Amino acid sequence: MTARGGEVSTEEWESKGSTTDYAVFKGCSLRRAGSEGDDYPRGVAKLIVEDTSSPPGRKKGSTPLGAGFTGWALPERATVTLPAGCAVRMGSTAPYIRAWLEVPSQEEDLLARRGETRSVDADTALHNNKIVMRDVATRLAERYGCAD
């Protein structure tokens, strides 16, 4: 199979509690135009930042993000919990702020149903997801003045 390219588009959205149960909910998605004859864009990645009452956990088979970060990564998804104090500074009464990343272009089950393969190898995708989540946590903590 040849690599599929196409125009990239992004969409951002935010909710301040009026339509959801979240005080903090921000998201963005990245899509790539479908191949010839396919009118539907493919989801490349989605990043969500939300407040939550759930404590950080770990997904079976995942890799930790590294020293100083509470979170984990897989080739197709990752999550990080921001340092204590970020939730209050971001306007939430929930105890935690979590950012999570979904990368459907790396999800093996979805790709198998389509007869496709990963756009990059699993180790590279895992490495990239760890970097993205550490960067998200660092930048948000700096922006809201809640770095440990």
C-alpha cells in the first residue's frame, strides 16, 4: 500500500460547563483529506484537555512518560495528568486535569479492518506520543503557573 497524503485540517473546540459536566474541556483534532474517491477525511490525531475526578491510572502494556510526569503512552493513545494545583488555576473544582491523545492512524484493529498498515512503526509512534504528552503537560503547567 502506498502512503496516503492529502490536505491537513484542524478543528478546535472548548466548553465551559454549560453543555457538559466539565469546568475545563478543550480539544483539537487533526484530519487528513481522504484518498481519491474518498470524500471523508481521516482522523490523524485528537488531543483533549479535561478536568476529572478520576485519579491517574496506567493502561496495561503502556510505557510511562518518564521522570517528573504522571502518565503513560501506547502507539495509538497516551495520557498525562497535570501537577497538583493546575485544576484550581484552570478554573475547576475537580482534583485533576488530564490531557489525552488519540492517534487512530496508529490503531492496529482499525487499520486491520481497513486493510492498512501503520503510517510509522510502533516504536516511533510510542516515542512521539511520549514527547507530545510531556510537552503538553509542561506547556500547560507553565501557562497556568502550576508546575511542580
